[in-house]
Amino acid sequence: MKSKENFAKIKTLAFIVLAGIFSIGVNAQAQTLTLKDALTYALKNKADAKKANLDVENSEYQIQEVRARALPQISLNGALNYSPIIQETALPGEVLGQPGTTVLVPFGQKWNSTGTVNVTQAIFDYSVFTGLKAARSTREFYILNKELTDEQVIEKVANSYYQIYIQKQKLAIVDSTLANTTRVRKIISGQYENGLAKKIDLDRTSVKVSNLNSQRQQLQNAVTLQENSLKFLIGMPIATNIEIPKAEFEAVPQLLGESPDATKRTEFLLLKKQETLLQFEKESIVAGYYPTLNLAGNYGYQGLGPKIPYGGKSADDVYWTDFASIGLNLKIPIFTGFATRSKVRQAEIKLKKVATDIEDTKLSLDLGYENAKAQITNTMLTINSQRENMTLAQSVLDDTRNNYQQGLTSLTDLLDAENALTEARNNYSNSLLDYKLAEIQLIKSRGELKTLLN
């Protein structure tokens, strides 16, 4: 009976262990990540993209803040004061029926309580009208800034994404070379045991296998680091396992047409919007020369008496009375010590600086397109050349391997042929990376980075 219980416990423990192993295997399953998936994930989760969205949201509150200056300003004020010593005022005795004397008369009560409602409405304030126009432009500025931030995120993520593929491709090349070299070492080992090969040939292949294993470990570390970098760029947890599908990387020739209109690029539009905001800033400063007119009104209730007015009655010498006033406040600036003029000139300098930035940015955008176009053409030629070179190196290796097996060539020639093929494959991978990076720059120069999301 006891043995049956022990057997049941063992079965339960085994089930728990197997379930845990299965759970670990499921959690470790790699998540396939296409370029579109990576970009979409980044725009939703990366800190830069989130903050850009918050800036757009915050611009709405900035507009509401400026709009509030054009609306009535209402405040409620209350006060309760106690005067242990009431200030006295000297009055002529004639007022009190005592000619030829001066009488000190206290004015007020020891307790004084007031409650007032104050209302102020701007009738004419040029800075308020300018602020409303500037606020709308501020929202457009932050929307453009969000577009630019998204494009910058897309560019960084795409560059990192393609670099992972190149590292993995180099790793696959080393794996293939390692498998072939290991196979050759087994053949040489068998031949050596039968006295048909030299020990130096076996040692040389063993050294190469060891070097390839070391190179493979370095590439594996490089892939891990690059994957972690991509996860950080898109805001993905570092512990997530990802898999980059190979179909994402094809060198598709780009159609090179006329130069795009740089004035439609987000970088250019953002600077133009900044110029508009600086113009509004100058206008708001100029508004300091204009008069302002405000309507003001208040209504209050006051209680006076020798004791706390709350709850007091006239029988206790506590009296309550209300009061109100309505008026216009006009302010005409006459002389400010040239402060306004200095601020206006500072604003003009800012406008000149941003105009210079606009001209320089346009030249930079045009240069970027021409460079990207030239780079695309050159890298496409390099890809075709390296592809042919890789095919030729494979053919040479096949012939050399066949000759070596028949004893018609040396091991040195075989190893050299393998090295040549590995180098040709790596050169092809590097040229493919150069093409994809140049392709990103070309798409960027056209202002079409968001097409990568399609």
C-alpha cells in the first residue's frame, strides 16, 4: 500500500516537472518580428514616441490656457479682521457742535467682515488676440514635431533591424563553413588512422575548426547585443525572444526619378512653423505698445460691529450692508525705458537665425537625396558583383574539394578555397547591408519613411 502511495507521489512530481519544462519551452518560443511589426511596436511603446504624443495632447491645454485670457475672470474673496485699536481721525469741533475745538473720532468697528465677487473682462488686449493665433500654431508645431519624432524612430529601428539580419547571415556562413570543415577533419582523421594522411593536415583542420568555433561565439554574442539594442529601440522587454524572418531582406532596385521637393519634408515644415511662432512672439511683444481696456465689476457684503459679525444683529450693534461697483480700466503705455524696443529687436534676431536654419536645412535635404541616390546605385552594382563573386568562389571550392578527395590538390588549396568562399559570402552580406541602409536614406530623403509601415 505504501509503495503505491510512493508511486503516485512520483507520478505527480514527474507531471509537475514536465509541466514546468513545457511551460519554459512555451515561454522561450521566439516571437517572429517583421520590420512592420517592429516599427508599429516602437511607435506605440518607445519613450520618444510616447512623449511626442503627450506634447500634442499638452498643446490642447496650452490653447485652453491662452483662450482663458479672453474669457471673464471671476474670483470670490472673503476676509475677517479684528482691530484691537481703532484708528482715530481728527475732526473740527464745529462738525460735532463744539466750535473752536478738535475732536478725535474713531472710524470703524473692532470687527469687520467682507465677502466680494470680482469680475474682470478684457475688452481690448492685442497680446490676447496674438496669443490665440500663436496657440493654434503651437498645436500644429507639436503635430509636426511628432511626425519628425516618428520618422526618427522609424529610421533608427530600421537600421538596427537590418544589422541584426547581417549578423545572423554571417553566423549562418560560419555555421556552414564549420560544418564543412568538421566533415573534412573527419575524413582526414580516418585517412590518418589508415596511414593515408599526414598528422600536420589533421592538426591544421583541427586548428581551423577551433578558430571557427571561436568566431561563431563572437558572432552569436554580436547577434544577442544587436537584438537587445533593437528591443530597447522599440521599447520591448529585453527578455523577449525574437526571430527575424529572412524574407524581409531583398535588394529591390529603386526607381530614381527627379529630386523630391525639400519644402514638403517634415524637417523643413517644422522650421517654417517655428518661424511662424517666432513671428507671433514678436507680435506679442509689439502689443506692449498698444493700450489695453478692461471692464471690471464687483459686488460685496460687509458686516461691522464690536463683536464677530457672524450671527450678530442690529440689537448687538452689528450691521450688514452690501456694495457694488462697475468701471473701465484703461492703460496707455507711454515710456518703458526702451525695454519693449529691445525685446522686439531680440525677436527679430531669432527670426533671422531661423531663416538661416531654413536655408541650410533645404541644402542639407537636397544633399541627402543626391548622396542616397548615388549610394543606392553604387551598392546595387556592388551587390551584383559580390553575388557573381560568391557563385564563382562556390564553384572553385567544389572543384578544389573534388580534386582534394582524388589527391590532385593539397589541403592548403582546399582551406584557401573555403576561406575565399567565406570572405565572398561576408562581402555579399556587407554589400546587402550597405544597400538596405542606403535604401532607408533614400526613402527618408523622399519623406516616405512611414511607407515602411505598410
